[in-house]
Amino acid sequence: MSGLRVVPTWRHGRERLYVCGPDGGNVAWYDRETGRVNLIGEDRRQDVLEALKPFLTGPVTVGPPPVPTPAELARLTLHPDDDLAPNRPGEALIVALDRDPGPAHRIRPDLRRRALAAEQTVGEALDGLEGAGWHTLHSVPLPGGDRIHHLLIGPGGLFTVHALYARKQRVLVADPMVTLGRREAEPLLRRLRADADRASYALTAEVRPVLALAGPADLRITAPPRGIRILQDPDLPSLARLAGVLKPADAEALHAMARDRNTWGRV
């Protein structure tokens, strides 16, 4: 018996199977998504493959861990408290609702839960673009208590994406005002431009704003708003068709910079 055991873990939404020795130290790990077995020491190759045999699916590559890129090295230096990458869609609202869930029975719906539903719907759609070379950060905190709902980085550039719950409601956009159902109009597009400007300052790169509407019954735009894309949540995958702005290495570097909480401390 080799004494090795396999421990499954999830990290940033990806499954890894770690192979541990009798002392608990890692000797290898298997990344299902890339189909690669990374060996820390070549001397345990056969034992590692035997331990992983029940878990391997299809052909795999076996070898030492790949040399990290500069962007990956930058990520490795982050303290866990400063790394925004693990944030879930609506992270700030999830934390707020955990701390103060509100009364169990209430006459009116909790608007925080509706906002959370919108951020989760939009966030799930944006996370689906990752295979096309895009990266998404969720619930990016800004000084003063503000935050960017989603930051999208990829071949087509950088975008701040604001999720708005609009389920079965009519939405009227008359730049900069947005009217949702029977509510009073508010200058939401002005705020979206300000958030994009703050992100541009922090990342020293052009960032464009997007308003993502979750489930509207009807959308009417009086005139194309200046510099803002307005999309319904089913149309968000269309952003993956944008290209020609960032090279892969540049997108990786900006993602590494953006995921550091300290990047946003002075905007």
C-alpha cells in the first residue's frame, strides 16, 4: 500500500483532487478541467496514478506543475483577505442578509433579496464567458461604501456591469434617467458612468459601463445612451463576441491587478 489518499477540493469554482501522503503533505494534484496531473516529485508517479485511477476521466497529461506566469505569481502573493476573486455574485448582499435577515413575515418584499437575485442571475451569465478568455470579479468594493456589481475583463476590453432587478416590470431609459415600473425615475446611468470612471482610474485603462436588466417585461430606450450598453440578462453572452482590445497577457495582468482589494482603496 502506498499510503496515499485523494482529497477533493473546490477553488475559485474549479475542482481539484489533491493526493496526500501519510503525513498530510501534498504530493500531486489532478485538475479535471485541464486534464493534468501535476507531480511535486517524480519518484511517486506510479503511486499517484494508482491512487487517482478511479477518478481519472479520459486522457491526462502527467508532469511537474507548469511554471506560473507573472500574473499568476502576482496572484500568489495576495493575502486571502485582499483577494477579491473568491467573491460570489452579490457577495456584499449575502453577507448583509446573513447579518440581518430581517423579519420572517413582512408586508413588502425585501428589496435586498431582489437585488441579490439580479446580481446572481447576471453573475452566472458572466461567469459562463470564462471559457472564451474572459474573467469576472463580483462585488468589488469602492471607498465610501459603494461597489461595482461585476467587473468583466477579456478580449473585448473592461466593463463594469450593474445588475438591476426588473422581473415582469416595464423599464424606460431616458439618459440619464431609468424608470422601473411605477417607481420614480432615478439618474442611474450617471452613477454607472461614475463607477466606470473610478475603475478606469484604478486600473489605468478604459472601462465601459453596462446596465444588465434581469427579467424585464418590456424595455424602451428613448435614445441610445452615451457610452453605455444596455442588455437583458439572456443577451449578456453576446459580450463574448467582442474582441481586438486586449491581448490575453494584458487581460491576465489587469485581472491580477483588479482582484487585489488594495487597487481600489484610493478611487
